[in-house]
Amino acid sequence: MNIDDIWHTLLLARLWVRQGKKPDNDRGYGLNDSRKLSALSNGDRRTLLSWKQSIGWVSHSGINPDIQDFLDLYLPICNVFPEKPFFLGHLGQGLDGYIATRSGHSHYVTGPENILHLHRMRAMCDAVLVGAGTVLQDNPQLTTREVEGENPTRIVFDPKLRLPLNLNVFSDKQAKTLVFYDETQVSDAPNKIEGIKTIAIPMKNERFAFDELTSVLHKHKLMTIFVEGGGKTVSGFLEAGLLNRLQVAIAPLVLGEGMPGISLSGRQRIKDCLRLPHRVFRMGGDVLFDCDLSNPDGQTEADHREFSGISRVL
Ligand SMILES: NC(=O)c1ccc[n+]([C@@H]2O[C@H](COP(=O)([O-])OP(=O)(O)OC[C@H]3O[C@@H](n4cnc5c(N)ncnc54)[C@H](OP(=O)(O)O)[C@@H]3O)[C@@H](O)[C@H]2O)c1
């Protein structure tokens, strides 16, 4: 089975979850001859997934370990079907914790495998969200151009509407873009940006009020939100207790000094710091920590080999 078929299967499984379609739980599933996701007979070598009522899609028993690792990474995201917006954060950082150099240059901190992963995460989510600093510095497209899958809606946090309109997210027409702003700081919105939806969100403690934010996302049917950076934006979600999942890819790179990744108000004692339930994946030369914050008091996923002590991920 090649990676394109596996990814295609996951996208279809994700689509079923998004559409609330419940499979027949007694059967194994995979791609049929028409590349559609369907129930396959026992012993069919194309079987990749099974359905469990309490979890959703799980990998079919007995598949080879390389495929298993790939499924382990994406199935928890594939199964997300929230009642309120679900936020997944991601940052790629060097060994010293910086996500960009002091001048803001960050292309690329992590390797091509992690960049591909970002595109896959975008394809799994309804929206990709970034802060004004990232859009200004990187001029990203925030599309899925390196993988199969639809472009998500792009959300830009630009409270002062300070970003120039020639940037890709406003001008390339590759995907819908929503810009969230603070109407108390802006006099000539909301129609400042032609063809782009601007949405006023009230501020609280210098951040968008999260209740209003989640209700606007809900209204737009944007339920899975991939918060792709930068550090201030991801940290804001983490500090507010809104992140359901945090992925940090660590590259064997030393930046010396630069833009910080996660930055929260400090704690006095280690026992008061956040120690997160996690899984670890090797991604080319990088290591990805995939942390589940939905249930910080307990482990919530089936495979907890990492928790039992020292184990090899490479
Ligand atoms: N390695 C990586 O994974 C990665 C990923 C993305 C970006 N980057 C790099 O990170 C740097 C940018 O990161 P950054 O931390 O400086 O900036 P950022 O997070 O991209 O943007 C921060 C700005 O977005 C707005 N914002 C964010 N959260 C908000 C909230 N909750 N409510 C209201 N407004 C909010 C504010 O805009 P105002 O300033 O207008 O108030 C804030 O100053 C760039 O150098 C980029 O290349 C690296």
C-alpha cells in the first residue's frame, strides 16, 4: 500500500466523521477498486481501518509497523467531531526553543517531513489560524498544495487591521480568508479588505474574547481549527486553556537567540508547570511531541508505550 492511498483513505475516513456517517463496526475498511472507502471482506490485504463505537476509526490489527505509526499520528485528528470548536496548535522550534531567528526568519526551522505534516494537518481541519506577526513576516499561503486535500478556511488575527493587502492570504484567492479584528482600534473597517470577510471580535485583556471567538467560529461551521503560529498566538490559546492538542516539532538546530515559541507567565515550582500527556514521533530529522490537552489529568489514547519508561522512537 503506498502513502498516497493511505492518505486518501484517511481523508475519506475524516470526511465520514465530519458528515456524521457511522460505518458498520464489524468490518475492516479500506479503498475498493474505485478508490472509495468501503467495507472489505475478511483477509483483504487492502484493509487499513476498523471502526470502534467509542473511539471512531482505529487501525486494523496486523498492519505493518510503518503504516501503523502513520495512522497513530493522524487517526486521533481524523476522529475529532466536536460540539464546540476544537483547537490544535503546532510550532516548529530549534533545540533552544526558538521558532525563528531574531530578524523573524523561519524558513525553515524544521525539515520537509514536518512541512508535509503541516499541509496534512491543514487538510484535516476546517480552518488554519495564524497571528498578524506570521502573516507579515512569512507571507504564507496556508494551503494544502503539497498533499491531497481541500484548502481550509484561513483565519488571520489582525486586531488593528495593520497587514498590507498585497499579502498572499488576501490576494491569491486560493481559499476563503477571514480576518478577525478589534473594532475599538479600527475606524475604517469592516469593508477595508475587498473580497475578504472581516469580523469584529471584542477584546478582553488585550486578546480576543474567547467566548465570542468560539461562537463566531461555530456560526461559520469552523469546528476544527489548526493554530499554526506564531509563538504569541499559540501561547495565547494555551494560556487561555483553549488548546485541545499541542504539537511541537523539535529540529536539531540551534538558533542562538530569536523569536520564542511557547511563552507563558512563569511558575515558581516545577510541580506547578504543565507536564503534558504526549506521544513522540520521528519526522525525518525532527522529533514531534504530540500532546493531548483535552484531558490533562490522564492518558487518553490507546498507545502509551512512551509512558512506561525509556523507549526508542528512532
Ligand atoms: N517555526 C514555526 O513553527 C513558526 C510558525 C509560525 C510563525 N513563525 C515565525 O514566528 C514569528 C511570528 O510569531 P509571533 O509570535 O511574533 O507573532 P504571531 O503569533 O504570528 O502574531 C502575533 C500577533 O497576532 C495578533 N494576535 C495573536 N493572538 C491574538 C489574540 N488572541 N487576540 C488578538 N490578537 C492576537 C496580535 O496582533 P497585533 O500585534 O497587531 O496586536 C499579535 O501581536 C515570525 O518570525 C514567523 O516566521 C514560526
